Amino acid sequence: MKNALTHGIKIKDKIGYALGDMGGLLTFSLIGAFQNKFYTDVLNIDPAKIVVLILVARIWDAINDPLWGAFIDSRKPTKQGKFRPYIFWFSIPLAVSAVLMFTVIPNLSQAKYLLFAYITYILYGMMYTAVNIPYGSLASVITDDEKERSSLSMWRSIGAGVGGLPGTILLPMIVYTTTGTDASGAVIKTLDGNKFTACVAVLAVLSVLIFFCHYKMTKERVAPLQKEKGDYSVFKSIRDLAHNRSFVFLCLVSMMLIAFQFYYQSTFTYLFTDYFHKPGLYAMVTVCTYLPMAIFIPVMNKLIDKFGKKELCGFGMAFAALTSLILFVIKTDNPYVFLAFTFLSGLGQTFLVLEVWALVMDVIDMHEVRTHRREEGTGYAVVSFARKLGQTLAGVGLNALLALIDYDAYASKAGHALSEQVMNRLYDISTLVPAIVLGICALLLIFGYDLSKSKLKVMRKELSEVRANEKTVEQ
């Protein structure tokens, strides 16, 4: 028996769903914006050792993420739903692990700081997985309507943007301490570990409250398929997903998108602190990146109807890549010119940032068409792992490049300016690498991902026929 209502969501559903990513991004955004600088400048961990830490964490994620998604898919739903209870209960340990990850324990040796970083970073990653995989899967059971899902994707992006604001706008104004001046008289500021920990604690408590509101405001409408005992196999599901071209290429796109986002967030922290000597202006990077959303959200569904999701996202990423390449070529020392081009890049990124989760739901629906199995947890777990690989690419790449350009964290901490050669190289890696990654995203979308506007229309018809014969659990 099917659920009587599988669509028809209201504004309450949209706001409630947005709150889920808002709660997660309150702390998750700090990884991209501050973690690398916290490790190098506060804990004095060598960049090469940070690379190893990130790689070890991703090896564990390769095991943990698919198993968690498979576990969720194999469980029978409760009265509260299939996904919502996990989000609610794991939000508390997620908040605690976030505070631990950015805690400074006085007078530890570098080896002990590194060990503490291993424990807390991996713990936070596990708790984030525990919350984020069911959260990402939730949209597919809130509604089965394509336009409503697109709307949920946009609201999720809004929630993520709002959740990232405290960490990227407020904290840069609070957590830096003046340590000296350079030869030109410009003020040199460094990250204050104690201030930063206190701010993270406040954001962590707030995240739990927001997750509670998310839980109360969302509803699972699309009933899960009834599974016979022993009917589910994680290996079979992953194998089938690996043969789904649209799914594979979207995983690659998601990986490169998160790699770009984490890389530029981390690199721009160094750039505005050490190159422009204006760490407070870093807050404007977030504004310039997310402000374009306000321009396109009112007309996004009309643009999708006319051009298609794949087509808009591919064009947008190509445009964003071009603006980053222009920044590399002009090599400006004016932070406001830099921010203007960041805004133009944000215009191009907006299509994919707003619609990436709708694309994820599309490829999981394609999996259902091909296999007649709805396995949101496993599908989203694989996407989540691909995104963590992107996070790894950003972390490993950034630290390798910092070592290559001879970045000296001790000089900045001691109030000494970096050499002109190092600062010029810092500018180069902050503009050329994003241009390359954005360009790869565009190529993957245009020539690899194959769910075009016309193919999606056919897939939707096939999906309706499949679901007409589904045997569902009576709610």
C-alpha cells in the first residue's frame, strides 16, 4: 500500500530541510575555513604530517561511509521514519567532537598534539557521516516530485550558506590577534587558539538546537520498499552503482566541487591574512560566493525548465573557471578587485551549488529504474565518500603546495612578514588551482554526466512505471 501523500510539500518542509544542513555546516564549514591554519599556526603541526593525517582519515572513511549507508538501508523504519532518528540522536556527539577537534590543550608536545588531532579529526568525521548520510538521503523520501526535489536542493544550499556564515564572516573578525607589523606598516594578525575554541563551542551548542528544529519540521512521505530478510547486499548495490554512468560522473563532479570549495576556503584564509594583510576581509569571500544565490533562486526553476540542470551547471562551472583564470593572469594586489572576480566566479558556481543535491536524487532515481531497488542510504554514502575524497584532495594538495612555496607558519605567528617571493607564489596557487579544478568540473558535466534535460524526461516516465508496481511498507 502506497503512502497517500508523496508530494505537496509546504514552506515548513523546505525550511525544516534547510535547517539540517545549516546545523551541520555551523561546524563543518570551520574545517575548510580554519582547520589547516589551526593545525599549522596554533598546534604547530608540520604540513607534511597533516597530509598523512588526512589520508589516514580517508582510508577509514572508505570503510566507514559505505557500511553506515548499508546499515541504514538494511534497517526497518521506525515510527519516526527511516532517516530522521539518526540525524536527531547523532547531532549531540557531532557537536562534542567538533569542540574537541579545535581544542588547545596547553603544554603538549608536537607529537601529542598530532595524536590528539588524529583522534579528534577522525571522530568528528565519523559523527558527521552518522548525521549527513541519513540527512542527504532524507530528501528522496520527503517528496517524489522533481520540482519539489529541486526546491529542496536549493533550500539545502541556502541552509548550508547560512550555516557557513558564522564561521566565515563572524569568526574572522573575532579570532585573530595582532602580533606585529611588516616593513610597510601593515598589521600582521595570527589565529588565537583560545578565542577560536570558545567560538566553536558556541556554534556547536547552537547546531544541536537547530538539528532539533529540523527533526520537528520534516516528514518522511515516500514509503520505503518492503525487503525480505537477507534481500539486501551492500556489495551488489555498490557494484550496480558503479555501472551507472550518471552516478559515477556525478560522484566525480561532487568530488571536484568539494575539493574546490575546501581548497579556496583554506587558501583564501592564508591569502587575505598573509598576502593582502586583511584577514577581516575574508568574510567578504563568503558574501561574494553566496550572494549570487539570491539573484538566481527566484528564477532557478524557470531556467531549469528551459535549459536543463546538467546544461546550466556545465555552463556555469566553465564561466567560473574562466574568471579564476583571469585572476591568475592579472595578479592583482587590490583585495577589492579580487573580491569582484570572486563574485563573478560565484555567479557561475551558483547553478551547481544550488542543484547538486537534486542531481544526486536524480542519479539515485536512475539506480532505482535500473535495479528496481530504492537504496538511498547506500547511494548517498558513496556520494558522501566521493565528497570526502574531494576534501582530501584539497587538504593534501594545499599542504603539498604550502611546502612547495616554502610557506613559514612560524614567521606569521611571530609577527614577521613573508618574503615577496612566497607571497607571489601564494597568490598563484590561490587562483590557478581553482581555475583548473573548476574547469575539470565543467568538462565532467558537459561530456561525462549524461542525464540531460531530454533523458531526465524519459527517466521520470520509466520511474513512474517502476513505482506503480512497488510493494511498499504500510506506514
